[in-house]
Amino acid sequence: MADFFEEYGTLLAENTGITLYMVFASTLIAYVIGIPMGIGLVVTAKDGLHPNRIVYRILDVTVNIIRSIPFLILLILIMPLTKVIVGKTYGPSATVVPLVMSAAPFIARMVESSLLEVDHGVIEAAQSMGANDRVIVFKVMMKEARTSLITGATIALATILGYSAMAGTVGGGGLGNVAIQYGYYRYQTPVMIATVVLLVAMVQIMQAAGMKLGKALDHRTSG
Amino acid sequence: MNGRQRMAPAKGDDGMMNGMGTETEKMTETEENVMIHIDHLGKVFETADNRVEALDDVTLDIMKGDIFGIIGMSGAGKSTLVRCLNFLEKPSAGDVIVEGRSLKSMTPAELRKQRTRMSMIFQSFNLLQQRTVLDNVCFPLEINKVPRKKAREKAMELLGEVGLSDKAGNYPSQLSGGQQQRVAIARALASDPVILLCDEATSALDPRTTGEILDLLKKINETHHITIVIITHAMSVVTEICNRVAIIDSGKVAETGEVLEVFNNPRTEAAIRLVMSSGDREVSRISGEHLIRAVFSENSSYEPVIANMVLRFGQPVNIMRADTRDIGGTAKGEMVLQLPGDEGVREQMKAYLIERGLAVNELSSMKELEERYDG
């Protein structure tokens, strides 16, 4: 056991760091894109604050198209774009591009569904007070939907973690890369198991932390 | 209590003091006292395969200082009507004139500004669940960019007024329905409105809490000089605090007037049905021929009118229902009688009752009424 850690400890630690970098960087950027898209979907929907069929259709179709492309194919498909943005098509930073591309529409849908959960009566009350759309979106909808948004972010993180491991197998770096390079090509099963354990542990921690945070910030139930 | 009823509004009411100047002086007194003029309002909801006319040519005047009840059965269009009053719902036809200004011709920004002068409370309270009670009351002030410290002071003051100072730090989910509605009322008052719109504000509350909320609304009407519009399906709410009422039936105004007047002499089917319902008791339990409804006022209840009438005509009458109500502070007795078959005696009995100061309405159409509503 000690031998194992001596031999692979640094490698695993390093690549855990790389995986975390890819996951958090892409989640963050994907949210920067996904939140406005999600808000756009809610606001321009038929019963939204500012119904706009054209804008809604464009957002809706874009999200659906990107979401229906399998991640691995998207990764390869947008390599030219990745090269333009990052300068190369391999490595952790290059992986962030397809991760963002793939996660942003997914996040947009989750933001949309969280915002749609907000009680219409509360929005109506805010309108009756003379609140403008900006206030309604940011001070009413986003705040009332806070717990649901955090739960959504937890799911997004776990999904992106899974994608990042997938990206690792085709030169993306991180734990997925370790698993394929050492565990698969060199038949070193213990390394494979170690990467799986690390990935599972990361998902568990993110999940637990996300749920706990969401619950702590929720005042809908008494107590 | 009659002070409110005609509140003579307005001579000396703040609205007038703002010196609207020569223009208003030319207007007649009634026009000056109108707070909300609902002008030929219509609203049609259209879906792909359906067209619902929710409001049809509704015209009403709500005076300054009124507690104006808008009552109707569910589906009559009253919720749509109240949403048209602040243009949460854009009417398909007509206009709403508030304090002399047409809402239809306002820009979105002007409309938002106008809405801060006409607050609204709801059946389901609609408080922000993720904000404390204090922050909920601060919310309209935040919208109006009132500095935080000042907003908090004002919110605390209003919470004191509705009796919830000790709940400032709590979240809505920790409060009872009645307390939540009090918070909603405090929040509605924060922007110093001149009008308060209440959409079935007591429908989710038990009778005792309803009474407390109505008392609070009455107090607000008097102390803040706020005109209150109450949408309800319960006649008891109207008789308890409203001075004027409009009865809405199938999107139209069936009847409008002083509450006492409408209660004594309902003229339309919708009015009769609403006037006679109280709480869960439905009028449909009463059926038969030759029915009349007699309303006593305070003084007539001293004399045993019905007993004397029976003795005098020597013919029995059947008392189908008897009830007393408090209408704007006046005790009212209400009775449904089945008169004898002889038409001559019936007419004499009616005359006898009217002579003694009772209001008498024929309920001969009751059978048709039931068929129409129950069928």
C-alpha cells in the first residue's frame, strides 16, 4: 500500500488537481453563459415577463441542438474552435472549451427550470409594487429559486466531472487520462481503482456540500 | 361609523389639498371625489380553440375613502377585474382612470410608478419566502430606492401597526396565515399608497382571523385615508366592512350601490343569490312557491311583526329561514317566508310588512334561479 502511494501518489494528486481545475473552471464559465441563457428562456417564454417568440425559439433550438450531441463527438467536432481559443487541442485548458460548450446549454435548462419553479403569485406581487423586470429577475426570481439553483449547480458539477474524465481519455489530462494511460494501457488495475475511488469521493463531497449549502440557505420550511 | 360611509371624502382630504387648481374646480363635485373610474372595461382571453369574455363593458366609480366591495361567484370575472385596475392584466377594451389619470395612456415606467400608489394584497399572501418579515416589508421601499436605514425604520413602524413587531426576524414559513396576511398588509402600506386592492384577501383564512384582518383593513381605511377595493365571493365580508358594493355576474356589473341598499333590495338574480348566501350556507336549500325575503332594520325588530301579521290575517306563514347580520354596524334581521296560496292575502301581507318598514323582495323566481345555477 505504502509502495503504491510512493509510486503513484504524486501522479494521482497532481491529476486530481488538474481534474478539479478543469471541472471548476468550466463550470464557472458555463454558468456565466448558462445563467443569461436560462433567464432569457424564462423571460421570453410565452407566459414570461417579456414574451418574444423569436428570441425564445433561437435559445430553445440552440440549447436542444447542443444538448443532443454526445460529449465525445462534440469534443472532436469543435477541435478547430478549441485551437482558435486555446491555441492547442490537447491538455486541460483545451478540454475546458468543449466542457463549457457542452455544459452551458445543460445549465441553461437547469436555471430555466429553477426559475420556473418560483411561485407566479410572488412575481405578480412584485409587479403590483411597481418592480421592473430587472428587479423581478434578480431580486425575486433568482433569490426565491436560490436553493434549487444550488442543487442544480451540484448536479452540473458532477456531470462535468464525468465529462472531464471522458475528455481525459482522449488527451485531456486529469484523472481520466491517468485511468486510461496506466490502468488500461499498462494493465495496472490498482491505479484504475484509485482513480475511480477519487472520482467517487469528489462527487460525494460536492453533492454533500451542495445539498448542505442549499438547505442552509432555504427558508421555505419552518425551523 | 357613518363617518366612513360617506366620508364626505374629500373636502379636506389630502388628495384635494395638492392644489390641483383651476381645472378641478370646474369639475363637478362627484368627479373630484372619484378615486378610480372604471370606464367600459372589457377583457377577452383568447386561446387557439377558446374565447372567454371575462369582463364585458364594466363601468364603475370608486370614490375616495370608499371600502368598495366587488362580489361575485367564482368565475364571474372579479379577479380579472382587480388585475385590470392596476393593469397587471391589460384590458382588451376600455380604460381605468385613477386620480384622473388614464392608465391606458401611461408608458411602462409611468405605470410602474403609478402602481406604487395602488398596492395589492392576495389570497395566498405572496410573501417572498427567502426574505425575513422585515425584508419583505422593506421590499417595496427597496424598489423605490429608499435608503436602507430609513426603509428599515419605516418597516418596523408598519410592523408595529399590524401587531407583528416581534416577528421582524422570522421567515414567512414560520408564521400563521393571518400573520402572513398582516405582513402583506404592512408591505402594501410601505409605499404610502392611496389605494389598496384586496384580491380574496381573507379567503384562505378561518372566520376569526378573517374578522381580525377585516378590522385591520377598516382601521387602515380610517387612519391612512386609503381607498380600499375588496374582491370577494363572501357576502359576509362585504356586509362587515364595505360601504359600497358592485355585484359582478358573468363579467358584467349586475348591480351596484350602497351595501345597505343592495342588501335590503337586491334587484337582480345574481344579487339575490349572493345576498342570501352567507358562508357555506347556500340559498339553494330553500325552495317552494310564494317565497319572499323580508329585511328588518334595528327598530322594526322590537315589534313582533310576523306574529302580529299571522294573527291579523288568520293565515299561517312558513318561516323558511331567519338570520341576523351586522351590516356596517347596523343590526339587520333577514327572513325568508312562504306566504299562503291566496293571492289577495299575499298582497295584503306584503303591504303590511312594507308599511312596518321592512324591505320586501319577491323570491318567486327562486326556482328558476336554482335551476340556472345548479343545472
